[in-house]
Amino acid sequence: MDSETTDSPDSWHRPNTISGRVVVVGMFVFGIVVTGTLYVYWDLHTAPFRPLQEALAKEFKDSHPLVQGGQRRIRKNTPRMLRVVLRVDFDPNQQPGADAIVERVVKLAREHHDLAVYEILEIHLAWLRPEKRTLQRKIVKHVAELLGHEAGD
């Protein structure tokens, strides 16, 4: 064997390569699939709560309402909970107007969502102060009591 035959360019092993165009197209396709999957998941996740969330947004301007419901997956046998989070522009712990907001949220929840499915209605009021600590208030209502008041009305 002489060195000319073993070192010739024809005998070099060329590794498998993918063209740059294929990589770029693959990245775009991957991005579109992931974005579409997230959109569908989020749409299905929030669809049952959308009427209540839209009613809250209409009632309380700039409150950025978030409504979630269900049961904690970490612990079994936990109560089913409907959680409503609203931004407010005052200290929810000091302002007497917080009670009026809570009552209005309860009324809207009765009108726009089936509360009988849940055991607890949790309302969070948060005042996001610029460059200061957020002030929060958590109100827990038992749905059985709320529905009992509704039947007594």
C-alpha cells in the first residue's frame, strides 16, 4: 500500500450532513407546532371559565381577571375550588369597598358559572404597587353557604 491510495480525497469518509435550508425549515415547523399546541391547550384549559372572566373584565375595568377551577393534582381528596384573581387599585385589606367587590364577584360567578360543581370559591384581590410590595387579600367562601343564600332569596 502506498500513501497515495490511502490519503486520496476519494477515500475520505464524508460525514452525513443536513443542509441549512432543511434545518431552518425544520425550526420554523417546530415553532409553529409548539405554538399551535400551546394555543389549543390554553384555549381548552380556559374555555369553561371564559364567560365569567369576560363578565369580570367588563364589570371591573383594568382588573385583568383570571379565573381557574378544579382540584389540586398534588394531593388527592382536596376540595374542588373556583379561584378568581382580580387586580385592584387600592389596599384590599383596608378599603371597605373590597367587600362590595367580593359580593359583586359572587353574584357574577352565580350568573356566569355553575358554582354547584365546586366546594370553595376563592377570591384574591391584589394591589400591584409600583416598586413596592404587592398587597393582597384572600377571601374564601363555601359554595354550599352561597347556594343556601341563593335559595333563601
